[in-house]
Amino acid sequence: MNTTTLRSLRLTRHFDASAERVFDAWLDPTTAGRWLFATDSGEMVDVTIDARVGGRFSFTRRDGEDVEHVGEYLEIDRPRRLVFTFAVPKFDPAVTRVTLDITPVGKGCELVLTHEDVLPDWADATQQGWGMILGHLEENLHQQPTRQLVAPDTLRFERLLPGPIERVWAYLTESEKRGQWLSSGAMELNVGSRFELHFHHVELSRTPVPAPQRFRDHADGVTSQHQITACDPPRLLGFTWGNPAQPSEVRFELTPQGDEVRLVVTHSRLQPGDIPTTSGGWHTHLDVLADRLAGRQPQPFWPIFSRHLAHYEQAGSA
């Protein structure tokens, strides 16, 4: 006869974000993969979310070995309540139950997480784990990028990044650092100077995931020609992009904000049909940059890009 007394754990956290944003962060695979069950040294190699009652989720984190976190959604009541089963089969076959209750408070919200049926031997580690996860959620909500279409041919992304500004500037201008999140290639920081960028997206993470069939021409990498159009270290960098005969232009603007840096990326003179692909590309590359600056392992590029692209294709010109 098993007389083990199971534990129920409870954590409360306030977020300076709406209940809708906090709720949605648990069910969007692109967002959730950046913080839910993630660790700084681990690489989230697969995220599957079927966001419906009876649907299942699976997060596979690679950190020396693959660890899968799985469960089934029992209640979905946006934005106030989410209930799901939870298990980590590699360590314990037991299936537990997690409930999120989210209450709007002013301009933010309060989240109460209750984890039931936890074995006593796992209680402390589980409590600490959820505390870390909620901290990662808060950070993700704080630094989440925003995209605006400021003109029919111009998109703009804003993102808060870990500072100082000189470090972020180095990741824009130094080939080795830029190659970790966007593309490699030496550049002279003089207006009018020309340079090449070498893109190899599968090398942006530890786990190589090949390009989807739609982008098979990127499989072996792409080299493009550019020219500096603006440079004011460490606050402004601009250069041409795309077809040299009819180039678009990218501008990076950096502004210190406490211990962080606000990065504004403006891409102008785009063809209307290129807006979704360009939006998905910048969103994904900025995800990788944020991870690199925070000391985290980024997820494989192509699966994340494909999800962002689908979102922006659905959004259209909104």
C-alpha cells in the first residue's frame, strides 16, 4: 500500500503585462519555446502545442541529453484560467496537474500557479523550477519585440536588449559576433563603404535544422552585397539591403535605457510582397540576438522563422 502524501505547490507572480498577453504566452509555440521549460544552457529543439481542450503539448530541451516535457490541456478559458496535466517521463512517469489562474490588476495582472500531486522528493526542485520559469516569462514579456508597419513599404521592430550599448553595437558591427545571430562579413564603418554579408541560418544554433523546401535556395548559405548609408557609433548604423539595382535600406538605432538598450530596426523601400518574409526574418534574427546577449542557447532558426512567417502572412498589412 502506497502511503506517500502528495504535495500541492502554489506560486504567485505579478506581471506588468495584460492578462491576455500573459495567457497567450503559454500557448503560442514561438513565444513559449523561449521561456517555458527553457534553461540558459539548454537548446529547445522541438515545441509542439495543440491549444485546445484535449490537445497535447510537448517541449524537448537538449542539454547534453534530450528531456521532454509533456501534457494535455484540460481547461482553456482565455485570459483567466489554464489547466493542464504535466509530466517529465525521463525522470518520473507520474502525471501531475497544473492550474494557472490569471486576474487583471490595474494595467497588469496576477498569476497564481498551483501544481498538484507532486511527490515530496520533487517538491523543492519543482518549486524552484517554476520560480525560474516564471522569471523567464517575465523577462520575455518585458523584452518581447513589437512590429509596426509605419508605411506601405516600411516596417519597424523595437526590442529591449541587455546592455551596455557598446556590447550591442559590437554585435551589429563585428563579423564574428554578428555571425552568431545574423550574418558574418567584415565592414568598414564609413558611409559609402561596400561589404558582403554571408548568411548561413542553420549555423545560428547548435542543432542544424535544414531549410524548408520553400527556402531550399538558402540551404548552402547566401552571400549579399551592401553599402553603408549611415554610421554614428554606437547609436546608428544603416546600410542597403537586397538587389543592388533597387536596394531597400536597414537602419539600426540604439538608445540606452537603464541597464538595457532599446534597439529599433527600420527596414524601408521594401516591395509589398516582401513584407511578411522580411518581418519573419527580422523577428527570428532578433530572437537569436536577444538569446546571445542574455547568454542563452538560441533555438534552431528555420522552425521559428516558419512560425513567424505564417503569423505575418496571416496578419497581412496589419
